Amino acid sequence: MDPLILRLGLALAIGLLVGLERGWREREAPDRSRTAGIRTYGISGLTGGIFAALAQEFESSLILAAGFLGYGAVLAWFKAREATHDKDYSVTGVVAGLAVFALGALAVAGDYVAAAAGGTFLAAVLASREVLHGLLRRLTWVELRSALVLAVMTAIVLPILPDRTIDPWGGLNPREIWFFTVLTAAISFLGYAATRIFGATRGLLVSALTGAIVSSTAVTLALGRAAKAEAGTETGRYAGAACFAAMVSVLRVAVVTLIIEPGVLAHTGLPILAAAAIFAGAGTLLLTREASGAALEPANRNPFDIGPLLLFAILFAIVSTASAAIAGLIDDRGLIAVSAISGTFDVDVAVLSSLRLARQAVSLETVAIAVLLALAANALGRLIVAAVAGPVRYWMPLGVASIAAAAVGYGAFLLTPYLVRALFPAG
């Protein structure tokens, strides 16, 4: 079949997809009372494709420009009449029509894959009006300001940062450090957004899970305080929620490893999954043994606050430089020691500092050991926080679960090389 026909069909499909959303939204309106519906948007996409084809045929981009301007003028005139009649000041329909025309032209004269993706995204955005408006109403000024400042720092500052190491040991790369900082904040923001959207009123488990994506240590501390304030003896459910928070922290490291250095996951994947399973099992057991309590309100700070981000970046830079210096001047054992020590205070800093060394002279197995020790050290740090903040009935079950997770994870780490050789024999 002629490729032009296929591209024109795609242009028509883009318009029909957007028109489907527009027509559904105005489905209760009487016939002929709206400027554009599913047919009009479909024809708009096809028209854009036709003008793009004509521009190619006659080798004149002016044809496409004239078609776009003419189409825009006609659509805007009809929309203005409709807006006057309905007293409606929304310009969404006009902008959507212009986008459909342009995407139809792109489907014929440019990247048809990008055109198809753009049409799908456009329809999704139009269909998400209520959701987006609801999120906008819930957004606070502090969150908006933090997001805007972060966007400026990412879009403007990040490109101008030097993409090279500036220290003698090859550990301090400004652009890489800031990229990892933004990545960590973005992952944390998933949990923060979940708590802001759904609230922490759906039970102890939801509160712990969403809060742990931001900070499992903060959740452990909040749970300990709640358990200490509990008048009765049913504090095991708080320990169960803390176990699930630990599970989230472990799985979060797996996600970061998969994004940054997937090769390390071959050594850490099985131990991480084994430890996460132990925490999940212990948490389920503790939560089901006792009645569920009120929801927790953990310390869900905004992960996009500039102050904590800059502090994280500075700490990350210090640990990265120290890790590189020790790895180069001493041996791999020094790197592992640094990772274990720094992991007690911040597992993200320790893990990211270790992962970035996988691209240098450090072996993947050594990096994997550093990552796993950072997780173990962070678990120890959480246990210390739990012991300080909560009663024995709270931190003791968490401690047992942590020891069991560490033991099973270590066993899985020892078993990993044998499984790899069995699944992928040499030759």
C-alpha cells in the first residue's frame, strides 16, 4: 500500500481520537450546537496531512503555512461565535484543533511515530481535565514554588554544569551528582504525591507504605512515637507497619539500581527480593495478629524542598569523592567500609555513591557488596531509631524481622553465583 495513504490514515486517526474525547465531553449538547465534534476533529487531522502532502509535492512550505493559518482563522471564527452564544471563555477547543492539524501534518511530512504519540498524549491531557484541576486545587504555594525552582535548576543549571570529574580521584562530577539528586527527589515525590492525593486516612499500612517512599526512617520514628503513646498493649501493628516501610526502602534501592546500573542488580536482585519478602511476611503476620489502628501521619515533607535537596547534593558529593579516593588509594574494602558507614545515615547517598563507581575500575560484585551493606547499615540505623522512640514491644519484633531479612538476604547473596552459573552456563 502507498505509504502516503497510510500516513493520511494516521492523520485521520489522530483527529478521530481527539474528537472522540471532545465529542464525549459534549455528548449532551444538541446537534449542530457545537463548532467541532468527532467528525470535525478527524477531518482537521486529515486536512493537516493533505496540506503537508501538497507542500511536499510542490516543494513549498508556504502551502502548509497558508493552510495552517487559514484553518486556524476559520476555526477561531466559529469558536468565537459559539463562545459568545454560550458565554464560554475557554480556548481549549481552538488549541486542540490547531494541535490536531499540526499533528496530522507531522504524520505525513515528518516523524509519524512522534505524531501518533503526540496525538495520544493530547487526547489523554484533554480527558484529564477534572483530575488536573483537582490536583491544582490541592496544590499549595510552597509545593508550587519548590517545583518551579527545581525546574529552573534542572532545565537551566544542569546543562551548564561540567560533565567531568573535577577532583584528582575521579569522584566529583557536578552534573552527575545533581542528576542523581533530582532522580532521588523524583522517586521520593511519588510517595509524597500519593499521600497528598489519597491522604493518610486509609489505615496504618497505606500511611507507612506511602511515607516510606519519602523516608523509611521518618516513618519508623513516627510509628515508634505512636506506639509509645498507645495506652494499650497492641503495639505489634506499629511494628508490622514499620516492617512494610523497611520493605519499601529495600525495593526502592532495587529500582534505583535498575535505573542507574542494571548490571549490579544481577548480584543484588535475589538478596533484595529475599529481604523484602521477609519484611513483607513479618509485617503481614504482625498486622493480622492485632486489630488495625488509626492512620499514621508520618513526616511527609515535600521531597522537592530546595534546602534538603542541596544538603543531599553536598553530602552525596562528599561521600562520592571520599569513596573514589579510598577506592583508588586503598582497596575495595575501604569503599565497602565507607558505604556501610554512610548508609547508616542515608541509604540513598551510600547506594548512589557506590553505583556510580561501577562505571570506573571497581568490579560489579564489589559495588553490589557495598550496596547490600548500605542496606544493612540503614536497617541498623532504623532499628536504633525505633529503640529510642518506641517501646520494647515495638522495636523488638522489628529487630527480629531485620535480623531475619539480613540473614536470608546474605544466604541469597551466597547462592546467587551458583544460580547464575546454572542458568547461564559458560560456552
